[in-house]
Amino acid sequence: MKSRFFLASALLLAGCQITNTTNTVEEQTNTTNKNEEASVQVPAASAQEETTKPVAIEKVIVATPQDQDDVWKRITMQLTADIPENKRVKYYRNWYLRYPGHLKTVAGRAEPFLYYITEEIEKRNLPLELALLPIVESSFDQFAYSHGRAAGLWQIIPDTGRRFGLEQNWWYDGRRDVVESTQAALDLLEYLNRKFDGDWLHALAAYNTGEGRVFRAIRKNKAAGKPTDFWSLDLPKETSGYVPKLLAVADVIKNQKKYGITIPAIPNEPAVELVKPDTQMDLAMAASYAGMKLKDLQNLNPAYNHWATSPDGPNHLLLPIDKVDHFNSQFASNGRQGMKVVRYKVKSGDTLSVLAQKHKTTTKQIQRANNMSGSNIRVGRHILIPVAMQDGESISAQLAARTQKSHGSGYRTTYVVKSGDSLWTIARSEKVSIDQITKWNGLSKNKPLRIGQKLTLWKNSATGGVIRTVYYKVRSGDNLSAIAQRYKVKVSDLVKWNQISGQKYLKPGQKLKLYVDVTKVSV
């Protein structure tokens, strides 16, 4: 499946290795014969007999990529793309070299998943450059969510996810499922590679901006008599930088010694294993069975939106290798119980929807637990309600906070509608478009806004930097001006992000949310 573009360097490298190995063996043989002649004096007949004996040649064992201790080495040994020396590649290479801490952060996030991704790419005989794509897409943040509604390590948008078999519902978003999204992303990349006749640069550009946009750019160049290679195409600014960024990060990781940086090693062995309880699982209960913290379980299974796996599946879980046996043992000894259920006495005013909202579950879940086909419940009767072992609100809040992390140069903020506001005035003041506001919030342009209504807005860094969400705990003596100066942000933005009055005193222990450009300040 690898194209000629990616194979050329590999074939040349293989030829050089064979030649070097042959020369080394010949040199060793010649040296051995000379040493024997110099150190041993024998009659002519004996010498003739000695030279006719076969010479023992030591077998040279060359370590394969799969034999390496570090997954990064396994990947870089198989990188074959030519790295052009143009200004776009240089720009991104210089950025990664200027901020080496970013790749260290990426390595920490990638550690549980990189071995699995690498294995799957090798199984399909795809270019190993693709194993580095989540660095460009999400910085290996499994909770990443972009202003274009793309989610997960591979930044897949909703329609594309459904097209490639990723379920998305109240309980579960397959775009954030590391296993399922990896399979879908590789399926998509293989499809695009076929569509563009094996040209991986075109396929990668299409992964970013859509195949239709790339085909239009190719047709336009053909009509004008211009070259149709990636570097010659008129593509959106983001896409024009997307492929060079991947090539740049591949170059930096492959040549760490040359560029004077060190990326933390990742063991070349499985870090996680997929278990299938075949029943809906309360995540806190699953964490207890595995003997691990709930937050750590969620980090490995970011697809689950709430406190439990999906009732209709999927309900598989990624667990650390060393926790699997403990989980299986505890799960079996507890009768394969996956949910906690309480017996509730129906009160006046109760409805299934009210009870579902109160207990952070769904009407369908309550109906399932009680074998109900309708929604009628009677006061004084008892019903069973599945509930979370831990506070579901805190879990949802944690997931919501994680999904607010930046993708590229974008970050999410909230705007509260004031008297006199309209879509036009908000778009103008916040430097976004009306179409963006309506898309992000599912609004109609003709429907009036309500005072106090909260709108989600995605903002871009004016400097094109990399924005991260930072939660700052106020200390004694802090004030808005000092905090803003420390993190290179505006006081007015601090006030807006946290919906506080500019005149209000800060309290020690109070938490503030900031969107910080990591290219300007270390966080």
C-alpha cells in the first residue's frame, strides 16, 4: 500500500545495508587469513591443507524495527518520506525545535497508545509517518475538540465518523474511542490514498480539508497547465501548512541527535489491553474492579460521555496490561455486576424524565431496568433506577473541562447575551462570523436571542500560537492585573472568561480559567 514516493528511500537504504554487510564480512575474512599466516609457521604441504579448510563466518544479526526498545525508534527506522527544504517545512521544524517541551508533553500523552497505533499501521503496510499524525491533529490529546467539531486523537468530524462506522450518542462518542477511531482513521486514509492514485501528500491534504477541495485544486492546475503536486496546489492556509507540519515533526523525531533534542522513550511493548465485559459498566465500578483511579480509567476510555458505558454497547474498556487480571477476577467474583441500582418510591410530581435528570441517567435506562414499554409511573409504587457509584456531575464536569482544551490555535469561550445584543453585534465584537455562531450553537439566524442566553464561541490566537486551558488557583496577594501580566493575557479577557466583575476582589483558593498561549509563556 506504500506509494513509490515513500518506498524510494527505503529501497536505497536496503541496498546500502546489503553492500555494507557484504564488505564487512569480506574484510573480516581477509583479516582472519592474514593473522593466521602471520602467527603460525607450518610446512608448505600443511599450509596448503589449512587454506582449503572452510572459514567460519560470524553471522551478523541486524535488529529490526520491531526489535527496538523504544517505539519512537521503531517508527523512525521506517520513515521514508523525503523532507524538502522549503520555507513551510523549515517554519514548523524551527517551531518544534524552539519549544522542545511540547514534544515531551506529547510523548507523555502518547505513551499508552503509540504502540497500538504503530502495530495497526504496520499490519496494513502503511507509511509509518501516519503514526505521527495525531501529533499534528491533536497533540495526542485524546479529549481534544476543535472549533470545527472534530474530536479525539485523529480529529474526526461527526459526519465522517458516522460514515466510517463510529457511533455517536448521549452515552458514547466513537471519535474519542482510541481503538475504534484509529481503525476509522486508517480506513479513511487508505480510501483517500486509493482516490489519489497512491499520492500520500494529496491523501493527507484531503484528510485535512476534504477530498473535493483537493480534487478541485488539481483540476484548476491542470486547466492552467500547472504542476499538480501538493506543493503547487492552491489550498486553504491550514491545509498548506498541514502536510509540511507532519514532515517537519517526522524529521525532528527521526534526527533528535542532529537537532540536539531528546524525546522521552516509550517502551516498545503493549501498554493497554481491551476487555469486553459484555454489559453496561459504571466507570467508577470498573475502576474499582481494576484497582485504579477513576480519572486514570477515563483517560484511557475518553469515548464515554457520562458515568457509564453505553447500555446498548459498545461497552469495551482499555485497561493497563497489569490491571487486566485484577479486573477480570473482581468482575467475576462480584457476579459480573456492572451497575448499581437503587429502589425508589415514586412521589407526586415525578416523571421518568425528571427522575432520569435527577439521577444523571436516561429515561430509556429506567425503562430497561423496570421492563417498562411506556412512561407512566404511579405515586407510591417502587421502581429501580440505575445510579452512579460516584457523583455523576463531577465526572461530566471533568470531561467537559477536558474537551475545552485547545486544538491548534483555537479555544472555546462562553458569551452571555446582554440587552440589545444581536448575532450581528456579537459577531462584530467577538471577531467571528454570524455563520460560525449559528453553527457552533445550532441556532437559526431568524430566531431572536434571549437575555442571559449562553453562546459557545471558538476564538483564535491573534499570534497563531498554541492555546491551552489553564486553571489558576488564586493565592494571597493576587490580583487580576498581576495574573494577566504573568500569563500574557488581558484583564478584560480574564473577566470575560470567568464572568466576574473587574472591581470584585479575588479570594485565595478561588479558581480562574485562562486560555494561555504556550508559545509566549511556560505553563
